[in-house]
Amino acid sequence: MKEELTEQELHNLAMNIVGKDLESNGFEFLGVNSKLKKDPQFVALKDKDLHFIVVRAVSYPDDANVYDPKLMNTIKDHADKFEAKTYFAGVGLGHGSDYARPVLKDEDYTMVYNGLQEIL
């Protein structure tokens, strides 16, 4: 029987998805943190502006676009000290043939990723 991805593996997959998106949009990484519960995951520069980006992997039925406002306000307060912009990047991950099932090792997956949400 195939193994499900661990929470850390799902987090790493989400970070790879977001990282590729950031790279393709001209972000330059200053810091990357892939440990669970260590925020932000990316500190990046784009157009001389500093960006703090929090990445979360979620599974069905959770909504990839919903974030914890208390956490994000804490990150934003920290980012403001550095004149940085704050973003949330939620990535919904599910099995390749059925989004409601968990992601299995060495099998296709389905994702829901709508890009960065700026926290204002």
C-alpha cells in the first residue's frame, strides 16, 4: 500500500510550488525556511522591495485561500519593522485522481494555488 506524504513533505511540496512561482515572477530569495511552524517561509526581494511570504499546505476540505488572521497580523507587524510587504500563499494539495483523497508518495497530485494574497 502506498504511503501518504507526511505534513513536512506536503509543506515542502507547497514551498516548491510557491518558490517556482516567485522565481518566475522575478523574486530574489534572501532567506528560505522550510521548517514547519517557522514563519515566514520566504524572505525575498523584488523591485528593491522586501517581501515576507508565509506558505501553508492544506488538504481537502480546507480552503487554500483561508489564512489565520492572528498569525498573519503578527507576521505583518514584524514585516512592517523592515518596511516589508506581507503575503500569504496557500496551496491546496490532493491526490491526482481525486482531490478529496490524500497525496500519496510517487503518485500524481492535484493542487489549488491562486498566487500570493497581500496582507494589508
